[in-house]
Amino acid sequence: MQVSDHSPADAPAHTGMGQTVAKVILFGEHSVVYGYPAIALPLAGLRMIARVEPADGPATLTCLGWSGPLRQAPARLASVVRAVDAALEHVGRPDARLHVTTVADFPPERGLGSSAAAAGAVIRAVLDAFDTPADAEDLFELTQAAERVAHGHPSGLDATATASTAPIRFEAGRTEPIAIDVPAWLVVADSGVHGSTRETVGHIRERHEIDPQGTDPLLADLGRIARDAETALRDGDAAAIGELMDAAHARLAALGVSDTHLDALVATARDAGALGAKLTGGGRGGCVIALAESRPAAERIAQALEGAGARRSWVHAPQAREAAA
Ligand code: PMV
């Protein structure tokens, strides 16, 4: 008797959906990996949606510009494949036949958290397709399993922020919501250059091993800046936040994770009237963020950034104001 590799039970009974969002790190990228606090803002308008459908044959994946058999996905999608596998293991159906598709409003490899967002959305869609509930801790652990493939030793900040609906403070694995009511607007601009978080995290790790005395003070400074920013964000002190963004960018550049494009965009934002600007996320490519005192100022800065070569820009209203805008 011939035994089939798959039983009908291997396909989910219905379509499953999952959703996460992009995030920006306001303060604390890289230093967060060393246990210092970080502050991140989910960008509700930039969504990552995953859909899981029953399939007749082997699993397929359509994600971040690639489509084909899941088992033949390129290395850059290894973390998404891990996310599918981790979720299938969680639901006890490791060989399930399914089509996994993700659609994103934002580009990958730009420091906006696309790898964690894709993993988180796919995991939620698989769980939904198999009607398996999961609590926040399960979802975080499953996403971290995928993020370890993407980054090596992720802090967990991206996994948390891309699944959040409110700004968060993250420190040594602990997350708290943070109230932000600042009379200012945030411009996010994409340099168009692909960044590799694995590479920049690795660069700082090596630097730290070779030159701890030169590296530790920069990481500690970033930690102090994030703490000061927390107070300024709570107090709604936009000028102070801008200055802290400038200070953070200088430390990140000194750590070697900025590049000429990002430095030029940060300078352009400041010349166009930003209260402060910095790279966001892994760096060496990816995005910059700039703080503006009003929506018209934010639009001027966004225009200047696009004029200086940014591929795209988004203007984001801080939480409390967004509802009123
Ligand atoms: O580049 P992104 O969006 O993946 O952000 C990475 C954040 C880092 O602090 C550099 C790494 C981490 O694990 O927190």
C-alpha cells in the first residue's frame, strides 16, 4: 500500500490572516542589544499583512518580492521560513500544505522592522488558519525564533514594537507602554540603500571585543540619551528631543553604523529646519528620522529629504495628536 506524504488534515481548514506594522526606533538602537533602554514607535499606517491559505501541494511562499516553493526560498527569506516552521510546530502540523503570502506598505531592509513584522504577521496567520490561540509571550517567542535567524542575537525590540499599538520603552527584554504627547511631527525618510542589521550588529560586537574602552562609553551615552529622551517625551519637550536625536546620531556614527547617505540626509533635515535628526534601526543604509515642530515644517523637511535623494518619506503624527489631526 502506498502511503501519501500528506494527509488531507495537513492543509488548514480555512484561510488565516495576520497583521503587524512597521516601527521606528526613536532612541536606543544598538545600545539596546547591550541592555540599555530603547524607545520605539509602531507606525500604524504602514502595515504588514500575511495570509495563509490551504494548498494542494507543497507549501509556497510569496513574500518581500519573491514567490516560489517555501523550501526553495532564498537566504534573505530564511527568517520568514523559520517563522512559518515555528508556527507550524506550535500548532502541531509541521508538514502542513499551505500558501503563505505577505503584502507590505513599507520596504524591507530599511530599518523599519520588516523582518520582525513579516515573521510576526506570518506566525499570526498560521495560528489563525489552524484556530490556535496564543498569548503575547508565545507570539513574542515564536517571532524571536525567526528573528534569531535574521539577526543572530536580536534584542527583542523589533519583535515587540512591530506587534504593538502604542509607543514602547524596551529594556533587557521588558516592555512598557510609554506615553508620548509631543507638539511635533516625525518625518521618516528612506535612503533607498539596503541595510543589513546582522552586519551592523556584528560590526559593533567586533568593535566591542577589540576596543571595549572606546566602545562602552558610546553605548553608555546612547543609553543615557534614551533615558533623557524618556523624560523629554513625557514632558512634551520637542526641542530637547531634537537635541537628543542629534546626540544619538553622533554616537551611532562614531560606532560606525552610519554612512555618507545617512549623514547627508540628517544634515539636509537639520538645514531644512528639523529640531533634530538621526538614523533609525540597524543603519548603514535604511532610514533617517527627523523631528519637525509642525505639519507644514514636516512636509518641508520631507520635500528637502526627497530633493536630496531620499527614495520615499512619510510624515507621522505623535500618538496623542494623531487622533486629533
Ligand atoms: O534595523 P532593524 O529595524 O532591524 O532594527 C534593529 C535594531 C537593533 O537595535 C540594531 C538590533 C536589535 O536587536 O535590537
